[in-house]
Amino acid sequence: MHALVVIDVQNDFCPGGALAVPGGDEVVAAINDMMGEFDAVVVTQDWHPAGHSSFASSQTGKAPFETVEMPYGQQILWPDHCVQGSRGAELHSDLRADADLILRKGFRPGIDSYSAFFENDRTTPTGLEGYLRNRGIDRVTLAGLATDFCVHYSAVDAAELGFHVAVRQDACRAIDMDNSLAAALGAMRGAGVALI
Ligand code: VGL
Ligand code: ZN
């Protein structure tokens, strides 16, 4: 059984949003076209409380895109984005609304969660692994935003959990800061993810 996991296609990651990914809205049509090909469709939503610790505005003397040392390791600081209940946190309005599950992540004030499987401490599960296994899923295809952060961490985690994993690069877009896209592609390849 094969699931499509659509990562963070939200207004804040699209042009005009708080953490806009170049061409972010261009993934919507490709994802809508793919959705019918899968046994299950999961959509994730980055879902931060106001004042989340990954926001530069919550850390004194820090600007967006600087890094900070958290109890769980290095964390990039972001502009305020995907605040629970805000328009920026809503899924893109053209994205098909018939997904089976909407999984929210990043809701713990003190931990960011790039991956749809584990938070950035790399140990706190989101529950997605259990959901997929319960439904008999053994293959996962990923698409969405951003290739070098949430898609990357989700793909590597899925591969390490033993799923067969593919990333549809035509249906992803990257932030690409400090060579992060090339690094992410290398890490995904190294984990056995098929980049298609
Ligand atoms: C993301 C940075 C912060 C993503 C989410 O969806 O790739 N990136 N929060
Ligand atoms: Zn976020």
C-alpha cells in the first residue's frame, strides 16, 4: 500500500507568505494531479503556537535565519510563520481538500518539528508512523514544501523507519539557504530515498 504525504503546502510558504518558498504555489497543481494515484493521502500542516521557540522574535538579539543552541541541538530561527489559526497557517486554498488525514506538527512551544515523523529532538514521535503502519502502508511518496527542510527530514525519517520512499522533485520547492538544497538531496540519496 502506497501513501502520498503532502508536506506543508500552506499560505506562509507560498509567495506573499511569512516564510515564502520561491515558487511554492507552483506545487499545488502537480500535487492535485497525483492525489488519485495513491491508496492513502496525508497532508501535513506546520502548526506553531504564537511565540514558538523557532521564531527569531522569541529569542532576544536574534534575527531570522540565524541559529541558536536549543536543548536538543542547533536550531535555525525563522520569521514568525504558520501560527495556529492564522491565515498563513491555512493550507493553500487550491490544494485538493480530500486528504484522509491532516497531521499537524510543531505545536510544542519548545521544539520545532521539520519531519512529519519525529520532532527536532529526533525522538518525539508525531504518530504518523503508527497511522501509516496501521493502514498497511509500506511505500511513501513525498511532495510539498520545503524540499530542503520538512520534505528532507520527513523523507530521511521514513526511509530510516523502513518505508520505501520517493520524493517527487517536480512537486517540491526549496528555501535553499547556505547550500541547504544540495545537502538535503545528498542526505536523502544517502538514506536510500528515490529522487524522481
Ligand atoms: C519549514 C522551516 C520552518 C518547512 C517549516 O515546512 O520546510 N521550514 N518550518
Ligand atoms: Zn515551522
